[in-house]
Amino acid sequence: MHELSIMDSAMNMALAQAREAGATRIHEIRLRVGALSGVVPEALQFAFEALAPGTLAESAKLRMDSVPARFWCEACQAEFAADDFLAACPHCQTISRHLRAGRELELASLEIE
Ligand SMILES: [Zn+2]
């Protein structure tokens, strides 16, 4: 499962940060999930629940903040938001191939104790 390896690395990063900060517990893990990252939030949650037991994040909540996809239109020299890979500029209807944001999946922040 794709999400399991993603969650595994996000979790390792979170645990490393928490340990470095001398935390005894992680309350909340926040992830930024791009609209086009291809990740299924339910699968990510499932992976989290499978990985968390026995770690500092055992009782942590997983929060996923969705990041909308943004494209760049060459013709208009402007950015626009879309939620599909085949995105047409709302002004000139040109299909943009320049994805600027929306594929990321990263650790946003941690709430620790
Ligand atoms: Zn345009």
C-alpha cells in the first residue's frame, strides 16, 4: 500500500522531531496533503492507526490539511487553482502543464508534550 510507506516516513520524521524536542507524547500530527498527491486520506488514517501503537504517537490525532493544486498559465502570466491534472485556465481556457503546488505531502507541524 502506497499510503503505508508515506505514513511510515512521515511518522519517522514526527517521532524524530518529538524525540529531539524531548517530548514524552505526541498529541497531534498535522500533514499537508496536496489535492493531486494521489493519497487517499482514509488510507493514510488507516496506516497511521497501524503504525502508531507503541510509539510516542500512540494517542495522537492525525490531521490532514488539504492543499489545493495551483497551475501557472503562460498566456495570462497568472496562477490559478484547480483540482484536476488536466486544468484549463479560467481566463483563456488553455490547458496548463505547469503545476506549481498540489502534489506535496509533508509534515506540517506537531503538537507535543
Ligand atoms: Zn490563461
